[in-house]
Amino acid sequence: MNLFKKISIIFVCLNGLLFFNIAHAKAQYSHCEASYQYAWCTLNNGIMEYRNDDKTRIDCLTKTHAVEFDFAKKWAESVGQALYYSAVTGKRAKVVLIINQPREMMYLKRVEKLAKIYDFDFEYVTNAILKLDKDGRCSYCKCKCR
């Protein structure tokens, strides 16, 4: 088999694996990240999707915090973004992890460890913040549960 065919087969396999992982990740959550942002940001009088001069967007900007939301498995990404948004705005960094299963608390422990070193705030939310109706739908109009 020539090199071009080998590379093509590897490329097709990797793309298939990537597609499967993305589809699986999206399928495992009943509500989108923005649903949690909306609920939390509303409760905390924040501005959702605040746009910085450099075109980056803060999930929620409050009077005191630049807040980044993410599902628990993306804990490391949320820390980096929160710290960057803090530097850009001069507000305190905050990470809000979305926890859907008890075993995901291990990710919160990782964030807690970094929060002690880099001096930022953190918390977690669950589906409880969404105040779901009897059909399991949240109030955020753009959520995939609708």
C-alpha cells in the first residue's frame, strides 16, 4: 500500500473517531451550557455573553466577577478562560462547573486545587438551578430540551 493510501485511511479513521466523540459528547447532556449560564447569570444580575474588545466572550460578567461556565470534563479549559477574562476585565475570575453526575465531583476537586494556587473563585451547579418543569424542560428558550 502506498503512503498516500495509508495517510488517507488514517485521516478517515481519525475523522470518524472525532465525529463520534463530538456526537457522543453532545448527546450525553440534556441541557446546553447556555441554559446553566442563563439561570445562574439571571440569579446573579450578570450580563450573559459579554463581548470583550478582543472579540472574546465572557459567559457571565457580574459587578465583581468574570465567570466561565463549562461541563465538568472541560474543567481545565474553564480555568484558563476565567483567568484570561479576569486579566482583560480587572474583575475576579470565577469558574462554574456543571456537574451532572456524582463522579464528576473529581473535576471540581481539581479546580479547587488550582483556585488555591491562582486565587480565583469557583462553584458548581446541577440541574437544580434550571428549575425544570414536569417534562424535564428548562426555561431557556434556546436549549435543546425545547
